[in-house]
Amino acid sequence: MNVLRYVLIGFEVLASVALIVVVLLQSGKESGLGVLSGNNDSYLSKSKSGSLDKVLASATKWIALVWGLLTLSLSLF
């Protein structure tokens, strides 16, 4: 039981660091130099940033779910 607890703690630390990194990699709603010039609605800027932002948003949801499940399982042990 004690080894399982340490393994879960290790996974939670990894999930915590991954969640922090993924959240910091996401761009804000108003980021980049296009906001200053008013040219932030081009097709290329939407298609390039959209795919990366979608992947990061999806990764954030899944990592947060794993982190929550690890936290709940640690509370039981």
C-alpha cells in the first residue's frame, strides 16, 4: 500500500507539472502583434493558431481530469 501511494504521488507531480506547462503554452484571446495593428482576423493566423490552441485546450482538459482522479485516489489511500 505504501509503494502504491508513492507511485500515485509521483504521477500526480508529473501531471501537475504537465498541467502548468500546457496552460502556460496556451495563447491568450488577444495575443500577438496583430492586435496592435488591428490585423488579427486573417485566415492564416486563424488556421495556424487554431490547431495548436485546440490541441493545447484538449490536452489541458485531459491532464486536468487525470490530475483530479489522482487526487481523489490519493485521498482514499
